[in-house]
Amino acid sequence: MPSAAPPASAAAHASRPARVLSYVESLTPHLFVPSRSRPVRAKFWLLAADTQVRPHSHPWAQVAISTAGVIRLTVDTGTYIVPPSRALWIPPGVEHAVTMVEDADLRTLYLYQSAGRCGPDVARADEAPWRQCRVLEVSDLLRALVREMPGEPDGAAPPAPDVLRRERHLSALIQDELRRASAVRLGVDLPRDKRLRRLCEAVLADPTRHATLDAWAGDSGASARTMARLFRQELACTFTQWHQQVILAKAVALAAGRRPINQIAAELGYASPSAFSAMVRRAVGQPPGRFLGQARTGP
């Protein structure tokens, strides 16, 4: 039965213990509720690697930005790897969990959405793309604006009038920058079957822990044959193809953090940069320098 073609150094990663997540609740969104008078609210958290914010949802939109460190956001149908040069738009009402792939300075924006509307103050005719999760480019200006937003929670002393005026100016500029931001694909599809979902979540947490589908299936309590069939039925691909998507998405995230290609190759379990380069060429028809170049253009 076919299994994933592992990187050359995969044997060194076999049988490593699973990474252990620590869980936190939804980081008090009820203390930062956006409103018509305060359409964008901001909060900031420093969170350690392997921390996960438990699944939650809220009736307003959210933008997640990490100014340092890679984060991963998971929704029902997929997961998105978000490096510091990107941001993730989350529509109102979408349940999501956020995992710190690395130590991260997580900055969250909450955006007011009037009844039935969706998007950063866009026209009705332009709402469709904003009704799904989107990974967006982060401009230098957007990053600077987010850093300047007040982050005091509700219940503290009321903001002074000049603070509120400045917040409204910043909010208008933030929404304008979001409307102008280009969308990029850093997502990986996820299945609905619970057994396959557990396997996929384990791979996403530590994609080089096992070398073959047989080993991953052993952790899930199902046979490799069953898992291979579920990959075809649920995700219309093989495990090898899906695992490659995970590796490529993580490579883009690492490249956005200014890591050199030889370090990216090592972190992803490849014995040499040339082995990693060969995989990228086979997958996307481009050398890593060109494929990952766009990831390096972020601030």
C-alpha cells in the first residue's frame, strides 16, 4: 500500500513523541467588542509555541496578525498557516482555533459588522470574498497602524475624546489597507471524518515526526489502507500529496520569517538543501528561491 515519500533524513524523525499543546480560552473577546462608534478594536498577547486558543466564534469579524512568530488558524474545513508578513481574515460567526507554531506576538483586530454585512466596510457587491477566511498580505503601513491602535479593554476608564478620535482615524486607515491587501493561498484542506481529522491535525502539529502513512496511521488506531482510502474520499488526493501541501505551506511561512533555504530544509526534515529543492521543483515546477521569493517580500 502506498505511503508518503519521506525526506532523506526522515528516519531521524521517526518515533518522536507527539508535541504537547497547552490550551487557553478565547482571550477575553467580550472585553473588546467593536461597535458602530468604535468599528475596530485591538488586543495584544504574547503566547508561547504550542499554545492553542480553544475553538470559539463571535458575531464580529476578526483579523489575526503575528508581528513575530508563525501562527496557524483552523476552521471546520481547513487550516491556514500565517507568518508575520501575512494576516488572516475570519468572517463573523466562523468557529476557529489559533495555534502558535512558534512563540508569537499575536495581535487581534475585531471589526464591527452591521446586520447581514461582511467585510472591512466594503460595498455589498464586493462582499463575497470576505465571507470566507482569507490570508492577506500585510503592508508596512497596515503593520504600523495595528501597532498604534489602543488596546485597553472595556471596563477600564473611558477613553479620552482625543484617544477616540485617533482610534477612529486609525480604524478607517486599517480598513482601507485591508480592502487593498492581496489575498494569498496558505491554506490546507481538512477532512470531516474524525479518524482522518485526528491524523491530519497530528501531521500539522509536527509534519516530520513520522516518515510514512503507516506510522501516522498507527497513532490514529486505524489501518494505513483505511486512511489512504479516506484521503481519496474526503480530500480527493493521496496522503503524499496532502502532506506535501503542508510542507510547502510551512516552507512559505518559514521563508516569510527570513530564514535561509538551508535552514528551512533542515527544519522540515530534509537532509540537504538540494533534497528540499528537488521536492519543491517536483511540486510547483519552480526552484525554491523563486517559489519562496514572494514570501520574503512581506515587511
